[in-house]
Amino acid sequence: MNLLNDLRVSEHFKISEFKCNDGSQEIMLEYELVKLLQKLRWVVGKPIKINSGYRTKTYNHKVGGSPRSQHLLGRAADIVVEGYTPSQIAELADQLGFDGIGIYDTFCHVDVRGYKARW
């Protein structure tokens, strides 16, 4: 058991929620992403499920991610909030100042890339 997995990086998020889904313990995490996700959590008043946070280059390739994905830098999260559509989350994310926002069928991608991007 890795005690670091339980380490809180904000009021509602643990570091383990951001680690790569490849089974490794690898993680890279931009604090600005955590800050904005925490703000979003306060606004929605519900848990935010992080489907994908940091990705290793190998795992990113395996899941068909862009070679320039912000997930590779720990700057992105694919999220779901029960009771909200991806479009509703995207609208809130835009209001809170996320840089990159992508709307997908079942989740919303948010990131802190340093410039505005929408898809």
C-alpha cells in the first residue's frame, strides 16, 4: 500500500486520482489544474470523477491520445460530474478560467495549457 496515494493535494482531491491509468505509480501534476478543479468542485457541490489525469507517453499512445496531449505534462483531466452533462461542465469550466476545454459524449476534458483552446 502506497500512503502517498492518500495524500490530499486540495480539499477534495487525492494525488492518486491523477496518476496514470496504466497501473504504474507515475504521476506529474500541474498545481494550477488542481486549483481550478477544486474551484469547480465547490461550484457544482458534487464529487468530480477524474477518468484520466496524467498519462505516460506509452499509455497515451495506447489510448489514442494526441502526441502533444496536455495529459503528458500533468496539465489535463478528463472529468465527469453526476447530474451534469459534459456541455454543462464545459460551460462552468470556461467561466472558471480553464484554458483547454473539450466536450465528448461521456466526459469533459479540461486543461491548463497556457492558451485558450476549445473543441
